[in-house]
Amino acid sequence: MSTVTTMPTVEIANRLVELCRKGAFEKAQDELYAGDAVSIEPHGTPDFEKETHGLDAIKEKGKKWESMVEDSHGIEVSDPLVSDNSFALTIMMDMTMKGRGRMKMTELCIYHVKDGKVVSEQFLM
């Protein structure tokens, strides 16, 4: 009988922060997210659905976001605040958006973990 070892929430949080600080968002998703993960956008976000279901759809949403960015001037990712099965962090992005100009945006990002994988992410502005 084999035992499946799952990564503790604090390790998932620290790895996600490490990859996001490098801009390796898709690698973080491939490595840390469950296949049926859910992504929840802030209320009133005009360019995206309120909820995106499934890792493939979340990755497509990321590609859509990247296609909207003309230039990235910097990103800052906070250290995570971790509880038993969830964690939160902030991400500040300084970017020039196509047709919208340069802007700085800070989001509070909340992640829920089950069986060693991120099962949901929620972004708040």
C-alpha cells in the first residue's frame, strides 16, 4: 500500500510566491493547482467572467490577460499569510495596458488548498 504525501499549505504558499515573483504564473498553475480549480475575479471586472472553472480555462484566462498587457514595468508579491487550508497575499503590478495606458494595480489574492493543491483563487481589488 502506497501513501500519497501532499504538500503542506505553507509550502504551496511559499512556492506560489516564489514563482509569481519570477512572473512564472503558468508554471505555478501547472505545478500547484488542481485540475478542477476555480478562479474568481473581482465584482465588475469587465474583461473576464466572474468565475472560471478548470485549470485549462484558468490558463486561457491568463493568456487573455497577457494579450492585454503592452508592457510590464514591475511586479511585487508580498509574503503569504497562511492558515491551515488557505493563504492570502497581495500582488502589485505596474503595467501599460493596450489602449488604456500605464497603471498600477494591487490585488488581494486568496487561495484555498485541498489535498495538496490549490482548488480556488479569488482576486479582490
